[in-house]
Amino acid sequence: MSGPCKGAALIATLALTVAAPLHGADDGPFTDAERAAVRSLAVPPDASKTEAGSTELAEFGQHLFFDRRLSGDGRFSCASCHKPEQAFTDGLALPEAAGRGTRNTPTLINVAHNRWFQWDGAADSLWSQMLLVVENPRELDNDRLNLAHTLYRHPDLRAAYQRRFGPLPPLAEQERFPAHGSPQAEAGSPEARAWQRMTPADQDAVNRVMANLGRALAAWQRRLVRYDSRFDRFAAVLADDPDPPPDQAFPAAARRGLKLFVGEAQCTLCHSGPDFSNQAFHNLGLPIKEHEDTGREQGLRRLAASPFSAAGPYAQDEGDAGRLRFLPPPERLRGAFKTPSLRNVARTAPYFHDGRFATLEEAVRFYLEPPEGETLGEREATLDLIPDLSDRQVADLVAFLKTLDSAPLPETVTTPPEPRSP
Amino acid sequence: MITARYIPLFTLLFSLIGSPLALAAGGGDVAGAVPAQVLSEQGRYRVEVRQVPEPLPEGEHFSVSLRVAGIDNPDQPLGADAVSVQAGMRHGREEGFAHGMQSEPVVSARDGLIVVEGLYFHMGGAWTLQVTIDGDDGKDQAWLTLPCCGG
């Protein structure tokens, strides 16, 4: 072999050695930067949001959650769509209750750590988001006067409510408190007119009943907390050892997927923090499907109109009224939806705000091959940072995402409490 | 009382050494450090960063204080009606933002400073503050890079 050829062979050998180390870079030890990023996903969330509040209130909330009397026709409860055995989702692309919903049912596990509630952030507190569900004609299809009368009419509910919140308004006075009515009802409808005829003081009294029910439900939902996934256990080991060996609980594919997640794939730009969500709203350029959904634009308008926001008269000290000072113009966030948490993501298919993706792999591939079609608002260019990924990398990401499932919650919080009476 | 005479000097030295803002004085738009001052694009105004949280908080509202004055009138800081502020991430773009903030900052004037409340960074990385100035010396814009957020 001549000199130059020998040199070329040496260079080729060196190049191969560099390009193909004993194990690929994604199989090797975690770098300090990767470990720091993993740590940021595994830090304990703010416990103050889930501190054990009043047990009495939470028990009432648990009863209410499973009670079909909260719906307009008595056929549906919160648990009709938030099924405890399905990580508090329904497994459907769009929920079926009083009508067909327009947005996918989100999980309630760790819901207390949300900054905004519902896909569009129309509620700024856990207690107030329930009120949107009760009066949504596609969900529980009730109205607040009927709900107040339902409490009043049923001795068990009435006693349970009054034990926690004091006397109900004098709902037997039908002149003052018609059977049905709500400011949310369609303009000009009998329910809307009935509400308008009430005095402001009586409207306020009914609104307070609604707020109290919301607080009871929120007190129970603050107990639906789990941060004990296989990922969390791996992260704890990784804190002391940059190269933990793969095992059955966290196999090599999941390990490679985690490296991608905090690195090249840029997932943590939005799926950050212990809930794997930056709690912000993003326009992903999703083509319009069944109907035009303006997302956060609508959410901001609904929030501004709600008397139940942190700036309203029913807020106590649990909200953050200060942030309402700085809300952006709604149209700026047209077509944006809240970054969902990825905890328990393998148990909460289908995916995205309208459940358009049936599997995790489909959801991941969306970011690599955005579909074409008419969209609303302006697609966020952050998405352009996501590189092309190989089939194996997609599989690795999915393997990692499957490690985010937590252990089941105890039956004491996932079943209707005994005795049946609240 | 020699010691007492030296205290202000020590204080000054400490504040210069201890403040990254002071070290960055002279401007520039360097990721990883907040510049202490920048000139507007057309050189009409000087924007000084007087107060900024360190590190910047991610996922929380925060405020910054700026001093904005014309190059030819350095002793006459501009008021809130002459200044507006937006922020966003460029993600490598030379112009415009890849995305903006999800909050709308409120600008007020206090003791000769422009106080910008309601800034909110929801993503880690380099954010850009766009300061639009419309004063006696005409309309101009200044840009500051704010690295988010610790770590």
C-alpha cells in the first residue's frame, strides 16, 4: 500500500471510530446538560396547590362528581366523560354527553397544577372551570337556577350543601327564583329572560351556590395527584449516576427517547416542568377539521366575560387576579390551544384538542410532517426548530412517553364515596 | 474616620463587580447576559436597563425598569407615552418574532424610569425585548436580548 493510500485508510479508520463509538451517542451516559433538563422535569410540583384542604368539602365534591343530578336531564355526571378507570378521560376523540362535544376530554390527574383550565384556558381556577361544564349544552346541559333547585329539592344534597356552606337561598319562592334561568342561555330564550328578571341580589345568591359547588369539586380534584411514574424513578437514579443501565422499567429505547426529548427533538420547549407542560397556548397550524375552533381567542373572551374569574366577586384567595391585568388581545392567540401535560399520556388517547390523532406515534409524527390544509391564526414558528427524526427515533420517543404513566390512584378517591348520601 | 470615607468607594466597587449589568455596560446583544444599554437602530435613543430580575423567571410575570433618553438630550428621560414594549423569541430569525408573549405588558413612568410590568416568558431560551420609541427625535426601535431563565 502506498503512502497516500495508507494515510487515507488511517483517516477512514479514524473517521469510522469517531462516527461509530462503542455505543451510539444516544445510548451513552447522560451529559450534565441532559441531566439538568431531566431534573427540571422531575422536580416536585408546587405542593401548595394540592395541600389537603377540608376533608368535608372534598367528600362532598367526590359525591357531586359522580352524581347525575348535576346534569339538566339527570343522565350524565362528570364521571360520564372523566372515567376514573381511563385516567379520567373517555377514550373518545370527542365526548358524548348531552351532545357531541367539540374538544377532547382531558385527564383530571394532577389537574390542580394547571395554570389555566380547559383547552382554551377559559377558566383561571379549578373551581370555576366546573361551571363552564355544567352549563355547556353539549356537556351537562344544565342551567344554574335548575341546579340550585336540584340541591334544594333533594334532602340529601340540600343537607350536604348547607352543612358546608350555610343556608341555600329561599328557592321555594318561585317568583324570585324561577325553575330555570342562566345568563349563559341563548339571548332571548326563556332561560335568559328568566335570569334577567331576577334582582341582582338574587342572581348573586345563585351565583354563590354555583361557586360553592365548584369549590367542593375542586377540593376533591386536588387529591387526584400522582408523580410516581417509571420516568420519575429513573430520574431519581440519574441524579446520582449519569449512566444507569437500562432495565425492564426503563428500557434502552425509553432511555434514548428521553435523551431526544430533552435534546435534539426540542420537546421541552413546550412540554417543560414537572407536568411536561409550559401551561401556555400554542398555534400548531392544525388544519381545520369539523368546525372552526379559535381556541385561546375564544378562551380569553370567555374569561373576560366570566364573573367567576379571579377578578370577579366570587373569588377568594385561591386565584391570581394580578395576571388578568396582562392578558393579550384575544386575536393574537387565535387557533392556539393549551400545551397538555404528558403525564399518563399513554392512557389518555386520542390526542390533541379535538382528538384527531389516535396513537402516540401519529401525534409525534405530526410534528415531523405537518399536514396541509386551511388553518386559523398564525402557526408558531417554534415548530420549525424540530428536526427530522428517523423511524427509530420516533419509536424511541414513544417508548419514553409510555414511561410517564403513574400508578393508579387509590379507590378511595376514584369511586363514589360510601355512604351514598353526601 | 478614614474608614467611613472609604465605605462609598467600597460600595461602588462592590456594585460594579457584583453586577453583571455593570460588566455588560457598553451594550451589545449577547445571549447569556442582559446588556446594560443599547442604542436604538437609527442611533436616536439610548435604552439603559436599570432593573431586571436575575435570573429571569420562567412561567411567572416580572418587571423591568428602563431609562430611555434621546442621544442629544441624555438628561431628559422619555415618559411612558413615548415608549411601548413587546417581547418574543426569534429562534434564529433575523427579522420578526417566531412567536410573541402570551401577556400584554403595561408601561408606566416612575422617577424618570420606564417600568415595564407583565412580561411573561413561557419558554426557555433567548427572548428579545422590542422597545419602540416615538419621542421628539422621531420614531425608532431598540432591541435587547433577555436570556431565559437561569439553568
